[in-house]
Amino acid sequence: MSKSVFEQINDQTNIVELVSEFISLEKKGKNFFGLCPFHDDTNPSFSVSPEKNIAFCMTCKTGGNPINFYRQIKNISYIEAAKELGARLGIKVEDQKRSSRYDLEYEIMNKANDFFKFTLHNTTEGLKAKEYLIKRGLTEESINHFEIGLANNDYQSLSKMLVDQAYEPNLLMTLGLSSRSEKNNELYDIFNNRITFPIKDNTLNVIGFSGRSVDPKDNIKYMNSQETPLFRKSDVIYNLYDAQDEIKKLDEVLLFEGFFDVISAHQIGYKHGVATMGTALTESQAKLLRRHAKRVVVIYDGDNAGINATHEAIPKLKRARLDVDILRLPNGMDPDDYIKKNKFEGFKKFFETNKKDSYRYYYENLLLRLDPNNANSVQAFVRDVNLLFQDASAVVMQMFEPEISKKLGFDFKFSKVDIPSKPLPEAKKTERKQVLNKYINAENDLIFELLKRKKHLDLIKDSLIPNTYVLLENYQVLERLVSFYETREFLILSDFMDRLPNNLREHLEKNMKTNFNWQNGITLESDTIKNHLGVVHSYSNERELDALYEQMDPDNPQESLEILNQINKLKQKMKTNKRRDK
């Protein structure tokens, strides 16, 4: 890339608009100022100069021209930053892909997507699935626009096609497309008998899939790609980059729960919709939305689950400095159903007359519990409404005060409410964190070994003793892994994860990000497995020791003496076991 192209990108990129995608700015004189995104800033020190077209922090000395700023804020290379900013301007840049590091991975994922699309349009199974989509109200145009495909019921066709094209099986497994059977060592497709929705990143390359079952007997309706070097579910949003031009034009994004909601909205002209792929919105997803728009309209399902998800999403979106509006659908309907029933005019009218800002939304919920003739009810309402508006601007408060006064029948003014803090629990004994980590790591390694392969299942299963665990969540995951393998020769990670309750799935996903063996694809031999099992079992002695110490009572010396004898015997037993293990 020539120097003139770098200069062209910097010259044509509006630095104020670019920085405003990431932080709030306030104009002071010729320049704009905001809190620095590169360090813990409490006094706005990040200066943006439209005249010089640069952004710079006077404290941490970070920033520079548009490409430099964008490189630092996105944590990517200078070339990558230039490519992405150049694409916004329509400036042709050689090698459009984000990074040569993942060229091969992108190539494989895009070929998998092409394979799924071909299957949908050119096979008997595909035509049946396509008929289902059309019955659901999708048009041929939408099916093509959203690149919907089908993973057939062959179980091996995608893997065989990719291996025949000389792609490494291990890479197919890393990308969550294939899994290897322990029984016959053959590759099997992870997505089977499912309608596929490709998930893309900011380069518009496919990084993962979500598959919707076409079998009504399948208990798992949707299955998402496992975590891969390209795909992290908590950091991606469906249709965000395909819709980014429309989102930028309107400076607004419609946030749905599901794919069909996005597609139905798109078909009636609302082309700035995205979806969280059926899971709770994460903080990183909220921040990602803020990079593309200033305003978000949350349009989740109208049932209790959708309402609860809305309540959880609002504070995350507000923390990301987004203006939040909410559209609650009636009678428990989801957006897809509502649009199909009421068409464009009906949805447009409902959208325009029922969209509420977050204050109005919560305020109307509080009104449902208000009895203006009951002193206790009024007192609780006044407390709650003050808490609700404690972060609101003076303008917002002035807007609501007359309305609240009318509801209460007396003059109401907002006042500060002290939120009582919970008393701190009594300090516990300092745990030997490093020692505890040894036991937890051993338990985690056993879990991740079973997630990768079935080879040591019997060894681990025979040693799985009830109430012998370091973390209860780990024991519960191990139990489910053993049960899962009872009817299967190999494990499809996303299938297993989707069967876990939320608390165990979140626990496992968190550990995946830090476990060395999982991150590096390391498998364990039987001797290491036996050693890890011994470490886990020995933790029961540590736990028993802690329990005995807790029972010692200074006011009862006789009983404490007996407990002390038990402690000494247990310590001796632990020493003996340690020498034997060596």
C-alpha cells in the first residue's frame, strides 16, 4: 500500500465522528474533550482536534491520526486499521481480509457456508427445508440475502468435502465444523439436519454458524458454533455488519432475540435489526453496539422470559452509553409473529406509538404497584421512583415531576435516596489460594480431557465418587459428561453446552478461556489422568481438616483437645498418602 493511500484515508476520515463511536465528546473552544478510553480517566483528558484531524490523550500520550487511533482502540495492526477505515470510505485496499493470520480459517468457513447454501437449493432435503422457510414467511430474496443454508442428515458430507480439498482435519475440528469418533477415528459433521444461519465478523467473512433443527422431535431447537479462534459467542451479534450501513445512516439499531425476528423486520423495510442469538446480552455486545449507533431499541419477545431479558439488557446498554428505547409486544408475542400478523402498517403504527424510553418503561411498571390511597404503597413508590431517576438529568426529572405529582395528589420533587449497603460478612480465614488452585486445575483438566475425547472415560467414571470434588460445579459438569457419553461415541461441544443449565454453561465457558490444555489442544495420558484423580480425591482431606479447625471451641477445652487429636491423625494420614504417591 502506498503512502498516498494512508494519507487519503486519514484525510477523508472525520476524527470527531470516529472517536465519537467509542467515547462521548463535549466541545470546548475549537476542540472536543472526553474521558480517555486508554487509561482509567476521571477528568476528561482526551482531546480531539477537528482542525488537525488528530485525537490525543495528554495524560497517557496515546492516540494520533485516525488510523493510529483506530489501531489502538481496536487493538489491531496499522495495516488492518487502514483496511477497515478504507472500506468505510470506498477506498480500494489490497487484500481485504482482516488478517493473513486467519486467511485459511476464513476460507474454510466460507466454503462451509457455500456448501450449506448449495445443499438448501439443490437437494431433496434442502427443498423440503426451503419449503419450511417459505411457510414461515421468508421470501426467496431474504433466504439469499441472509445466506441461509442447510446442514444435511448425512453426518459426514461436509467433513469429507473439505478433507477432499486437502484441508487438515484438526483445523476443521478447531473451527467447530467436525468432530472425530473415538470408536472408528472418522470425522463427523457437527451440524446435522439443521437450517444454518452464518455469523459474520467485521470483514464479512463467516466465523460461525447457528443451526435451527428441522426435526420437531429434537429437544435442542438451536445449536451454535463452539468457541473457536474466530468465534466467541459473547462478542458477536447476528447481522450487525451486514446491516451496518443502514445502522450508520439512522444512528439506531433494533435489538431482537432471534434470527427470524431480524429477517421479518428486514422484509418490511426495517433493515437495521440485529440479534443476540437467543442468549442474554453481554457487556461486550453492548459496547459493540455503541460503536455503530447512539440509540438502541430493544424489541424482545413479549412473554415473561423476554420481559426479564429486557430488564437485564437495559442497564448493560446504558452503561455502554447508549440511548435506550423499549418496545414491549402485546399478548406474549414475539416480533416475528407480530410482524406476520400485522404486516408493515400495523408494526409501523405500533412501533411509533408504543416505543418508550427506559425511564418511561420502568416508571409505568412502578405505577402498576401504586395505590395512591395507601400510605405504605405511596411511601414505597416514592422511594422506588427516586431510585429509578437517581442517574437522570435535570431535564428528565423536570419532565416527570408534574406527572408524578398528579398521580400522587401532592407536589412531588425528586430527592436523593441513600441505598443501604449490606454489612460485610465476618472475615474468614485466608485460604491457601495457590494450594487450592492446584486441586481446581486438576479437576478442570479432567473436564477438558473428556470434552476433547472419550478415551479416558472409564478411568474417570470409576473414580467419580459422590461428594468428592473441589468445586461443586465441576463435579456436576463431570456427571453430565459421563451421562452424555453413555449414548454417544463422540461429543459435539455445542450440543453438550446447550444441554447444560445456565450456571454450569457460564462456569464452563469462563474456564475455557483460561485453561492452558484447552486453549492449546493438549491431551493427557493415563498416568497424568490417574495423578489428577489422586489430587482431586486428596482435597477431601483438606476440606475435612478445615471443618475440624472450625469446630474447635476455646470455651470447651476438653472437646477441643479431642478434635486436636483428630487433626493430628488426619495430618499424619495425609503425610503418609503424600509419601506413597511419590
